[in-house]
Amino acid sequence: MKSSFLTGVIVFVLFLLVISFIFGKELAGYLGSEPLRWYSELSGEGPNETGLSPGERRPHALPLNNPSFVKGAHATHVRGDDLVVGVVVKGQARAYPWWVVRNHHVVNDSVVVGQNHATSAPASTEDQWSRYERRPPNKPNTPNRDYFIPILITLCEVCSGASAYIPTVTDSVDRPLVFAQCRSEGSWAGDYTAVGVYTICDMQTHSRWHPFTGKARSGPLKGKTLKRIPVSVQRWHEWIKKYPDTRVVLAGSEMRMRTHARMSPAAMGAENIHPSLRARLDENPAAEDTRLPRNTLVMGITNADGTRSLAYPLTLLQKAGGVVEYEFDGEAFVYIVAGPYGVAVFNRKLGDEILTFETVPGRTLLLRDQNGTLWNELGEAVDGPQKGAHLSVVPDSYLAEWSEWILEHEGADLVQE
């Protein structure tokens, strides 16, 4: 009897191992197993030979790939005043704690969608994301399987910037790009190096990208731009109130042993700047634009053809009441401020109409347009005639410290009091 029971247990365990191998192989095929295998090995020597990744052996110096999540109600590792980088994809909210991501700088993630992960999002919201869905490559037409939408999160605690993207270039790469930090110097794929912030490389082509504009600046994909996702940096207690079903990234055991850093954006001293900026200023002190103090947070945007840029200080946006309609270079924009650091900029044109907005009294950051549609801070219509519609986020728009942003957008216009 005992022998029969033991045999059954062994067979069951072997069955689980086989299933794990099959599904693990399928997911690895989606994400590109080789880059992820490289970065699960903490030697750091292999990637360095091609100019990628720091040479350090610390796990937190590597990208955070396929992180584990926990429901918001069970997120005991996050405190109410912690900053989180929040996104909503296909109706699913996710929160990436600032103190976790600041040690990795890059997160390669994906949202699981499909029949087994249905959401309550309206049909038009589903259509918003359909072009980015990535089904398992061996069964691309199977209708009743889970599939994926890839996400890339970038964050730099020194320059206080954060962005989120769909990491695909559909006419060049048939799989999502997987990203990591590049070495500051040296690359066989090109010589672009961001100033004031780190540089990222995709593991498939080793093209070099700016982490907050989402543009490839050298290498085989030079000139390509990633699709930006609206992102909001807020306090955890604010985010969970708006999105109670959110999931939160867990911190690994090594990360939990480190100091629980909660430094707010722009809280560092003026001398605490990225090494690439310090090197630039040492060579040429006159290169610094002193119209604002270095650590001033600005929401920067660039026009459609990339010829003009505008910086709007966060303090002025907050003084204006949290929602600001602004026209720049013939385009109508709306700035939506959520919490102390959450800002997104959208084009106010929807179809053939220019929308105007007012805040809704008694509702947490909901806006009403002239037609009665209600919009949230991520540019989604949540109620009314246009429910499910999305405002177009400005492709080159992100919140960062002045010292970094102006170097990437030299000669930009500045909104002043």
C-alpha cells in the first residue's frame, strides 16, 4: 500500500515537472530565452563583452525580468507613503514600487490577457491594445489561450524620471524587445550615450536607446520609437484607492535586506547628478542651461515632428489646479496632474473635435469634457458617450529633473510665471 502511494506521488511530481518545462519553454520563447538566461546568471561577464550591463555581480544592478506580483490588498511590503509607478494595460492596473525599480532601472514585464484573464474593460478599450498582443509563437491562431502584452518600465532615481512603453517595433522585430542598461562607454552597435541618465540597449539588436524618450539613437533600429504608455507616479495609498484591484511587484529577498529607500523625486542635492552629466559639465561648464535649478521637476513635451520642445515646471502645473489646457506649436494639449508626482500630457483632439475639460467636484481626479464624458488621469474615458475611448499620449513626454531633460531637448521653450 505504501509502495503504491509512493509511486503515485513520484508520478505526480514528474508530471508537474514536465508541465513546468513545457510552459516555461513557451513563455521563454515569447520573451527571448537567451537574453533572459544571460541576465539570470549573475556573472556579468558575458553581456559586458558586447558592451551591455554593468560589470558588477549584484542582482539589483540587472534588469528586473518577469517580476512576481501580489494583489494590492496583500502587499505588506509597501507602505502608504511609498511612491509607485502605476500603469493600466487592458484594464489591468499594476504598481511598481519606486524603491524596488530604482535598483534595477529597467523592468521587462508582460500583462497576461485572454479568455482565462478576462477584464471588465469595454470593447473599445480592448481594441486599443489588440495590435500589441503577442500570442505563443507555436500556436498564433488559437483563440482560447492566454496571450501577452509586453511592458517596459524605465526609472532613474538620480534624474527622477520614469516611463512606460510597449517594447515592440512591429515592422522590424516580430517579438518584444528585451532591454538592459548599456555600459556608459563602448559599444559595437554605435556610439550614442545619453547624458544626464543611463542608456538602454535592446538585447536583440544592441541598438542604443534613450530610456525616457523611447527613441533608438544608434544601432540597427536607429530612428525607431517605442509606443508610450501613460504612467503615473503616485503615493501607494492614492493609487490603491483608485485601482483597488491593482497588482504590486514583489521585492526579492536580496532587495528586502537592503535599506528601504523612500527618497522622493528631486529630493537629492543639486550636486547629486548622473555621472554622464558631471563629465559633460567638467569638460564644458557653459553647457549647463541655468534657467532653472538643476533638480527642478519639469514635464517636457516635444511636437509631432520633433523640432520644438516645451518644459512646464511641475510646481506651476500644481498651482494651476491639476489640469491645464495648453496650446503649443499649433496643437492642443491637456496636462493632468495626479498626486505629487503623477503627470501625463495628452492631445485634446479626439476625432475632429478639440475637447475641453473641467474637474468633477467630489471625485478623485475625474475630468468631464463638454459632451459629458468622464476621463481619468491616464486619459481613458470611464463613463459617458465616449466610454472606453483613449486620449493620445504625447509620444515624447515625461517628467524629469531639468538638468537631464534640457540636455536631451536643448534650446527648448520654458513656461515661466
